[in-house]
Amino acid sequence: MKTRKKKKGMYIAMLVLLGLLGLLVGSLYNSLNGNPLSKWLAQRELQHFLAERYPEKRLRIEKGFYNFKFKNYEYRVKEIGADADKGEAPEYEFSVGGWIPKVRVDGIRSANLDMPLMERLSGEAAAELQTAFARRVPEVREVTVQLEVVKGQLAENAAWTPSLKLDEPLYIHVVTDAAGASKQQVAEAAGEIAAVLDAGGYDYGHVTINANVMDDKAEKHKNTYVKYVARFDKGGGKVSAKDVEEVTK
């Protein structure tokens, strides 16, 4: 009797072990290759996106793959009936990801960005903001602005102004001098920067602030390292000291 119970217990334990092993293998497979449901949702989202954004184009989604590093589904999209310079239909790269799948990379848009105009306007915006920020935050050392302009969206001689009609908000990166700074002071600096942006009517999406320990005597601050990082979104609320991340060297 005891032997039979012992065998039954071993059998149940083996089934549990095999079940756990199956779950582990399945989880590992999904982390590397995605799963059928998320793959179907991603492709459906891309189909809807293309139909809504580019109704005038004949587009075909080629076979995609799961990029486990970035947890995105990557697709090539071919434009049917269009000829490239070498006689082949142009192809574009698209990336779809997230719990609720969204298109993260639009290859058609990327191919049609006006890079020279973007570079000039970004530089003008960064110079304007650096001057404005420094009035309220003297520790500001550098400002970088990322913006996107599709070809034909603006005149080639367009000058920067916060009222420019862009279809994507600005991304702004600020570098400050962290000498003697605390988390509270970095949070206060973030509040001042947000106040300048809001008062000036800037359409920004995300701002990052790196408070760097820097050697002012070194060329282009080569001997610098990040001490604190703060981030905020437009309308995302006030940054507090607990939101500031201290970076260990």
C-alpha cells in the first residue's frame, strides 16, 4: 500500500515538474519569438496604420520577425506599382510593439524627412531654449532639440518659432552642471525648465535633464559623467526630489 502511494506521489511530482518545464520552455520561446496572439495583433495594427496614414499608396506587408532585444515586431513593407531608381519597388521598415501594439517606427515617414531643414531648425530651437533656460537656471550648459519635418511640410527658408506647425512634439535634452547640486535642486531646475516651456507655448513631448559633474577646463567637457537624471512629459506633473535618479559612477 505504502509502495503504491509512493509511486503515485512520484508520478504526480513528475507531472508537475514536466508541466513547469513546459511553461518555462514556452515562456523562453515567447520571449525570443513572440507569441501568435501578439503577432496577429501587431500585424493587424500595422494594416490599419497603413490604410489610415497612406490610403493613396498600394502597400504590401512582407513577412515580419520578432526582435526580442527591443520586444518589437519588425516588418518590411513594399510599395506595389512604384519603381525605385534600380527598377525595384521601394521597401520600408516598420516596427510595431507594446502591450497594446502601436507603430513605433514608420519607414515611409523616415524616408521622407527633410534632414537639412530639421538640422537647422533644431539648432535654432536649441540656441533659443538654452538662452531662455539659463536665465532661470544658470547651471544649464547644453540643450539639444529633436524635431521632425516631412519634405514639403514647411518652406525651405522657414525660421524657427515655437508656433511652427509640426505634426510631432519636440524632444528636448538638457545638460546642467551638477557641481554642488542635490536631488532637490535638480528637481527645482526641472520645474523652472518646464515653466519656461509652458510659458513660451512650446509643443514638447518629453524632456530629459542630465546633471553632469564636469571639468570646465577640459575640451568640450570630455571629463564629465552623469550624476543625476530627471525626466518629465508635458502635463505630467511636477518633478520632485524622489523622481530624480542618482547615477552611480
